[in-house]
Amino acid sequence: MANKRTLKRAINGICEDLFIECVAASLYGNEKNKSQDNADSLLCTILKIQKNFISRVSHPEPGLSNKEYFKDLREKFAAQISEVTDMIDNL
């Protein structure tokens, strides 16, 4: 990790791309009503993930070394992003 600013930009970029993909999937999906409800909840989830991880970058937990903390942060972010991409594929 180069610095916190780079990590925040990466998180924002990934969440922005997921948001765009979700909107596109909801607009061009087969079932409009079902897809729209799922897309709305998924968009809220993406925004919550973004807010959560940006705040976690700004305020690391005390007691852990920075290397361990940010490694764990990246792994948890990757896991949640993979869950969201699976949900977008199911729209």
C-alpha cells in the first residue's frame, strides 16, 4: 500500500464501477419489477460498503500493526466485492 489516499481512490473507483454495472443490469434486465427492487437494494449495499471501508481506512483500529490491519481490510473488501458482483450477475 503506497498511502491512504491511493487506497481510498481504489475503493471509490471499484465501488463506482460496481454502481454503474448494477444500474446497467437493472435497466437491461429481463424482469423489470423484480430486477428493480433487487437493484435498489444492491445499490444501497454498494454505497454502504464504500462508506464503511473509506471510514475504516481513515481510522485504523488500535492494537494492530498497520501492515496487518490494511491486509485484513483489503481481504474483507475483496470478499464483499466478490459477493456484490455475484449478486449483479444474478440480476
